[in-house]
Amino acid sequence: MTGRERVLAMEAGRPVDSLPCLAITMQFAAARIGAPYQEYATDYRTLVEGQVRVAEEFDLDYVNSMSDPCVEAADLGAEVVFYPDAVPSMIESNSLLADPAALDRLELPDPLRPGSRMKNRLDAIALSQRRVGGTKLVEGWVEGPTAEAADLRGINTLMTDFHDRPDFVRRLFEFVVEMELRFAQAQVDAGAEQIGIGDAAASLAGPRPWANLIGPFEQRLVDGIHAMGVPARLHICGDTRRILEGMGRLGCELVDLDFLSPMTEGRAAMGPEQTLLGNLDPVRVLQDGTPESVYAAVGECHRQAGRRYIVGAGCEVTRDTPPDNFHALVRYAREHT
């Protein structure tokens, strides 16, 4: 099977020749080709070169198009700081929506606008298809409602908004989901075969905001992606134990679990047919371990997850992960079904 076939088969519950591996690499990929991270994040050609190099060298089953969570916010006019060799970041003290009234003045960005960060991602997807299409799955990426709202409003302010301004949060989520669905459709049009949803801040909000606000809007996003004819992958960093059941009800083809969320609890909450990915600690296990301990740790994750399992770390593979450890991660995948 090709990597693309392997991923799609596992997500659909069909037999595979080996476990797929969809480890997230960004800083690792940039370092592998000797590129400054600022260049990786802003030049689609560098990003694709890094992704293809890692996918081919380590036998991953896909290439990804994400570089940082600031893409959409930047195209809305938010202040983003770029560093020579680190991930771009937002300036929370100068949030675009520090004044809630500013939401009424926001206009949906055009993903096709030349020179925009969204267009850079679309170009990365199109180039990835030309480079590895048909052999590796080409994955697009959008921010989830909580993560994007946190970028625009500030994470600390948003957390209090759930209690103090729920109607404002609802209107902000409406805007975000509409924007992300437009962006997702543009990525599918460019050649994305799966859309990942990164909603890291959702793990901080708790079960009540999840039930009342986050979950329903994530559901809209997932349903919209499915209407485009492609699978959805959900990635929420951190401890998601309080919302695991809700995550499983969204109907995503793939749900990532960070190392803070036990695989056994994820499987129990989401049932036997949910495909799960994870959940190795990317630092203490994958980066700081040995090939033997990494291999054993993946085996334990597989045992806990059962047959509907895709190999990967709980979050991004770190820049300093030893290549031999990464090879051990993928070797387990190739040697097991």
C-alpha cells in the first residue's frame, strides 16, 4: 500500500499492511534541511522541501502544510511576531479584538489573496501534490474555534469571556467557523485530502464551555469539512480527559491524543471504532529516550488503543529528536498492523 492508501484505509476501518505514521513535524523538518524557521513558516517552497525530505527519509505516510497557529489571524490584521528560528507568535497585550466591538468591523479574508499567509499554505498544498501526490496523503490544516478566538482576543481574556460574555464568544465563533470553512474549501481545491483542526486552547476551557459553546461549533466545522468530501483530523493539545467523550462524538476520522490524556481513557470514552493517534510524550519519551524505549512505548500505546490506531507523538516532534529515535517510531508502525 502507499502511505496515502494506508492512512485512508485505517481511518475507514479497512485492513492495512502496516500501521500508518502521521507524526507532526515542523521545526524538525526545517532543521532537517538546514532552513531558518522563519523561512519555513513564510515560504511554501521551503516548507514543502522540509516535509518531503522528512516523509521520504523517515517513511512517513503523509506531508503536512501547517507551520504555526497564526496564519489566519495574520491575514485578519493581527500583530504577529516572526523570529529567525522559532515559531511565530501573537502579541496578547495588543490583541486584534481587545475591544469586543472590533468584531463587528472584521471582514472575512480571501484565502486566494496574493501574498497572504493563507495563500502561502494553498501553494504549499498544491506543490506537495505535485511532489508526492498519490503516494503520501497531503493534509491541510485550519485553526479550531477556541484556538483562533484565543489568537484574536487573547487566551486569558477568552477564558473569562466564556463566563462573562458568552454571547460575544458565540458571535466570535460564528465568524471563525465561517472563515475556517472558506479556508478549508480553498485547501481542498488546492489538493488537500484531509483537513486537520488544531484547537489547542479547548483543553483549558473545561466541560461546561465545551458543552455550551466549543463542541457545537467544532461540530459545525467538522460537518462542513465532511461536506467537502474529505476526512477531518482533530488535534487538541494538553489534558483533554474532561472532554474526551465530546471529542469522540464529533465524528472525526482521526483524533489525536496528547501525552497528558491516557490512551486507555480515550479509547474508553470514544469507543472501539474511533481511530486514535498518539500519545507518546514528545520530549521525555521520543526526544530523550532511546530507540529501544521509543519502540516499546509505541507498542504500549498500540496495545491500549487497539486496532484503530495511527502512530504518532502526543504533539509535534521536537527539533532535537534524535533521528534514530524517530526511525524507531516508524519502524514499529511498519512492523505491526
